[in-house]
Amino acid sequence: MRFSIKVVWLCSLAVMLLGCSFESEAAPTTAPTRAATAVFTPIVLPTIATVPPPPTPTPAPTATSAPVQAGSTPVPVAAITTEMVDIAGGPFTMGSDSGALDAKPARTVDVAAFKIDKFEVTNADFRKFVTATDYKTDAEKSGEGGWRAFADGKDAHPVVKVSWNDAVAFCQWAGKRLPTEAEWEKAARGSDGRAFPWGNDYDPKKANVKETGLRATTVVGSFGTGASSYGVQDMAGNVWEWTSEVAHAYPGNTGGAAKLYGDNLRIMRGGGWFDVKEQVASYARNSSVLTAANDDLGFRCAK
């Protein structure tokens, strides 16, 4: 009897314990679920080096600010073509036996006294002429575009894109004329027959030529050390210059360049900013038709 009671008691106790266990296991199904707190690991971004800004580009020199040789002083615009140089009359050596065929033969030529512009006619001067006369150049009449396209900001540069006709018209307006070929050469060579305005040795530092590297016109008078013995400026380089001369062979020339000659052609002298030694020699010759105009072709006056 006592054993049975004990068994019953143990069974009851077991049922009670099992009931508690079931309740403990069932609890999670009825209790609210709580999400675990997420733990974030911060991302460390790599340090980006600061890139310095690029240097400010240095403005490329323009034709008006292009460097010229030491000792050269650009001439004020107001005193350009009004200044003329007196060239004494007398003989000088014209042509060269060592030059191109059309420069031969060298001979003595006697030239009467004359005056020649110290500087090439400038854009500022040509503008005065155009304003006063309402003149239209040959290039403008043909629709090619004219001197104005090369004149902006370059008052003291030589006028270009002007034909022989344009040059004659300006000179007449100014009370002057184009120089003859002999006058031009004497003003460039002097009485001692030098090959270049400054002497017999070629020096591209004394003129605006191809080797100088400027590739455009410069202010007239910028290469003072390249002046002729008379003080005439830019007779080598910068721009070719019209003369009054019809393009004919020299007396005694038996094998000159026929393409240079013709009654419809006029002689040009001095070479331009893109020309080399042989073309800027004081005895070198070139020619073109009366209406020709280019960006390396200008003129100066005489009287």
C-alpha cells in the first residue's frame, strides 16, 4: 500500500515536471521575437591625394608682342612714313655676279639724289589714306579679302595685301611715288656695294626672315641693327616691297630668268618674313603682276 502511494506520488511528480518542461519549450512560440542588434564595421575609405591644378598656360606671343632682337626700338606710329632719308646722288654697284641669274651682271649705275621713306608704309598710314579717299584695294574688289584682315592691333606693322596699283595710289595721295629699282637698291646697299643692308655677312638676327622664326610681320624698325648705311630700316625681310620698275633683264644679261620678265610685271625687292638668305640679299629681284597681293608684300615711298 505504501509502495503504491509512493509510485503514485512519483508519477504525479514526473507529470508535473514534464508539464513545466513543455511550458518552457512552448514559451518561445508565444513570446515576441526581438531582432538581434546588427553590428556594422565602419569602412575606411582610402585617402585620395589632392591633385594640384594645372599651371596657367603662358599666352603665345602675337605678332604685336613677338620678341625682337636686343637693342631694337619699335618706332611710334605717329612718325612712320613722314620720316624720309636723304640719299646722295652718285654711282653705286647694282646687281651681283655671284647672285641669281637675273641679278647679273654687276655694273655701275649713277643715281640722282632722292629721298626714301625710312620705314615701310604701315597699317595706320594706309588706314588714313583709305579713310580720306574711300579707296578699295584690288584684293577687296576681287572679293579675296584685303589689308584689313591683317591690320587688327597692328597699326605699326607694314601694310600687306596691297597690289602695285594700291601702292601707287597711296604714294600719289601722299605726294610721293614708288622708288625705282636702282633707287631702292642704292638705299639698301650703300655706296660700298654690300650684299645685305648691314654688310656682306648674312645675319638672320638683323632682320625678320624665315630663320628668325617669327612667321609674321613685325613693327617697322624692330631690327635697328639691320639698317642700311643710310639708316633705312627693314630693307631685308619683314615684307617684299614694290618698286616702280617694269620687270626687264639688266643690260648685258644673256641668261636671266625669263619668267621674271614682262611688261605686265613690276619688280619687288627685299624679301619677306618667310624668305631665306638668297631672297633677302640687297641685289635679289622678284616680280609680279600689278594686281598681285600677299601677306608678305608691302611698299615704301620715295620722292
